[in-house]
Amino acid sequence: MYFENVAALINMDGHGVYVWASVAVTLAVMLWLVIAPLISQRRLLKEVSRDIQRQQDRELAAQKVSNQEESH
Amino acid sequence: MNWLSNWSPSWQWFHRLGSPRWFYQTTGRWLPWLSLLALALLGTGLVWGLGFAPQDAKQGNSFRIIYIHVPAAFLAQSGYFIMAIAGAIGLIWKMKMSFMVMKAAAPIGAVLTFVALFTGAVWGKPTWGAYWVWDARITSMLILLFLYAGVMALQYAYHSVDAASKASAILALVGTVNIPIINKSVDWWYTLHQPATIKLTSAPSMHMDMFMPLLVMIIGFYLFYAVALILHTRNEILRRERKTSWVRELVNAKAGL
């Protein structure tokens, strides 16, 4: 390592605040860039799954009604 | 434009690329590898640049900000080209898939431009003594941020998706004028901002021990950009194609039905 110890790496001769603040903000927003679409994808897939379920329920109900009508 | 599609059989890939379903499935296979590679390169570059590269003779350790500032600024500009080209393809060939890529590219580019501006400001404090100066390079980067914001805003300014896409694409194309201005700003005007460290046409003006980690970071940022663009585009595909049978099949397959 270029620095003698971890304390020197963090301090960077007084420039550590600037360097580490830049790194922290950059990593945070980059992480958000990949996590945000993943969260939204999960939600979208759940919604589609609910749509499918709802349609199946409706079809089932319609079938029941027509069955009842036949038996009358 | 029919003559273009009848050009030769090799245009088949172009048509497949235009299929959201094909895009979704293919990129799904690439994603794990791309992400892994991006993570490995970014990790290596960051540790190398922050902990092992020598410090700059004039700027000391504050110079290490270069390892995120320059790659972010690179991608902010390359990303703009990608967005504008996607918009142009969408306009010329009426390819919806291309418009989806354009829409996905806007927030990613905006975030990377913000990163370039933020790290630049933080770097400016110990180097120039000020967080912000109205310097040609910095001002043109700020305009880039507004252009990205404009493309994003136009996506929601219309009821029709088609109209929104076309308007965004035109703004994106017009805005490309700004890219050479950003590039040349350090040469055309007297600026505080230092001239380019890396040029395609000549050897880098920095020591190899400093340059190698920067190169790793730039490649890492490109891969990260690809991952982010794919993720955002897939999301847009799902949003627009949620009623189609292939999305339903996909959901059913995932649920194990």
C-alpha cells in the first residue's frame, strides 16, 4: 500500500475528507441506480401475477354461473 | 424505409434487436456476468487508485478523486451519445425498443453527470479553493445535466407514449451540440479546469502507476453503465408489455405454474 497504515489512508494528509466524501456519494448513487430498477421490477412482476390470478378467478366464476344455469 | 429492411439477410439481427421479448431474454442471460465483471473491475480500480497509486506531486492526495471523477464524466458524455443515437434509430426506423433504451439512458446519464459535477466540486475545494466556479467546462457539464433532465421531463409531458418518445428524441439529438463543446471547452477558453489527462490520439500525460488504475476504473464504469442501462430498459419493457402473453408466460414460469 502507498500509505503507511490505515489511519494515513483515511486521513490522506488532510485530503481524506474530500476523497472519501466523493467516494461515498458516488457509490451511494451508483448503488441506487441498480437497486431502483430491481425494486420496481419486483413490483411490476407481482402486479402481472395478480392480474393473472384475477383473470383466472373471473373465468372460474363465469364457468360456475354457466354450470348452474345448465343444471336448472 | 422498406428498402432498408430488405437490404440483406444480415438485417435480421436488427429486427430481432427490435423485439422487446428477445432483448429481455438475451440480456437476462448476460446480466450476471456483466455485473460480476463490473463489480470486480470497480473494486480493483478503487482499491488500486485510492490505496496503492502514488500521490500527485502538485495536488497531493486530493488527486485520487480522479478515479471516480474522470470515469463518471466519460460515461456522462458517452451515455448522452448512446441516448441520442437510440433516439435517432427510434425516429428513423420507428423502433419502439430503441425509444425504450433512450428513456432508460436518461436517468442514468443524469446521475453520472451529477457524480462528475459533485466530485469535481469537492475536488475543486482543496485544489482551486472554491467548490464552484463558472468555468466553461463546468458550465457545459451543468447544461448536460439540464439536457438529461429535459429528456426525462418530456417523457411525462405527453399523454401518448409515441409523442413523448419523439419529442425526447429530438431534444436529445439537438443537445448533442453540447458534447463537443464540453470536450473542447478546456482548449477554447481559458479555464481553471485542467486539460484532458487522457486523449485517444496521444499517450496519457500521467505516470503509468497512476494511469493503470484509472483505465481499470473507466472500463469498470462502462460495464456498470451497461448493467444499469439493461436493468432500466428491462423495467421499461415490462411496464409497456405487461399485458402481452410472453410477459404472462414469464411470470407463470417464475411462479412454477
